[in-house]
Amino acid sequence: MNTAQNHIVSVLLVIALLAVTRMAHSKDTDYRSPLHAEGATTISVDEAKWLFDEGAVFIDVRNPRYFARRHVTGAHHLDMKDGFTQQTLAAVARKDQPIVIYSSGIKCGRAHKASVLAVSWGYQKVYYFRGGIVDWKDVQFPMESGAE
């Protein structure tokens, strides 16, 4: 291969690499979290409120900034990215207690992932609140701001 051909191949490789990188970093705006989490019960906002009134443990798995801005009153913050572990969950809920796990709503997969994990760790009453904080806020149920 001559120098011109090498240059063309190099340029094409850089273009291909940039295209792949861009695709990897683009957000899928059509994403919807799964409807069900195996072993957990998917609940509506009204069912979440009933569980809230009954004293269920609420687990917010969103990032710290979102949690600080607004969360379900009394919810425990266990960030799915680096705070949701078997040990941190055990510190706030027993395996036989009802736990409601939520995130930012149907466009966020964190609550689904956390619900599946909680079930795998032996939690028996896991409620996957798919609509999350978006649905909770829409109906003006109790919320608070700041840290726990």
C-alpha cells in the first residue's frame, strides 16, 4: 500500500471509531423499563401510596442529586450505581418486610434492576414501583427535599 492509501485507510478508521463512540454514548429516548421484575410485584402509584400508609420501607435508587432535590417522604437513599448492596439494604429493611423500590419512572431501569437484586438476596415482599417519583409527584403524594 502506498502513502495515500495508508492515509485514506487511517481516515476511514478514525471516522468509523467516532461513529461507534457516538452511538455508544447516545441515549435511547424510546427506552422503557420492563413491565415486571421477576419475583417482585409491580405496583401502581395508588398501591404504592397504600403501602406507604401501611409503613412499607421505601428505597430510592436514583442518583444523589435527584434524591436531594425531591423524594418520597421517609425514603432511604441507596443509589443503584454505588450504594445499593446486600449490606446497605439489610441495614434498612428485614427480608420479611415489604419494600417498595422506585427510581425516576418508566424511562429509568434502576428500580427494575434493584428489585431483581433484592429478590435474589432473599427479600420476600419486593414491590417494583415502575412509575417511580414521576407518578408519585404527579398525584402530589408526600415528598420531601434534602438528605435522609
